[in-house]
Amino acid sequence: MASKSNVLRDEILQLPPSERLKLVEEIWDSLATTPESVPVPDWHKEELDRRLESPAPGPGKNWEQVRGKLRDKGS
């Protein structure tokens, strides 16, 4: 017998992409209301600490620059 979560997953996967995306957004928003309850792996914390201790040199890039670079890599 299939578990409830497997049945639910199968039903969700039958939804059109736009409805699945809306569901993902709603789930993400629900997690964002209580960020303290979302587990953060130790390796994430370690990586954040490392980056704070040794930030990349030079100025950061804005979204337009990052998007342009990604587009260049894709072509």
C-alpha cells in the first residue's frame, strides 16, 4: 500500500506546471514565515562563515551583470 505522502506526490505531479509552481511558491512562503524551524546543514553555516571571513575581492556585480554573464555561457 502506498503511503499518503507518495499518493499526494503523485497527485501533485499530475497538476499542470503552472499549478505546481504556485504550490511550490505557497510552500516556500509558509517556510519563510518561520525560518528558525528550517534546518540549516552545518556545511552551509561553515561556508557562510568562510565567505564572511574572506570576502571575494573587488566590487560585487549587480543582477544585470550576473544575468548577462549567464546568458553568455549558455550561448
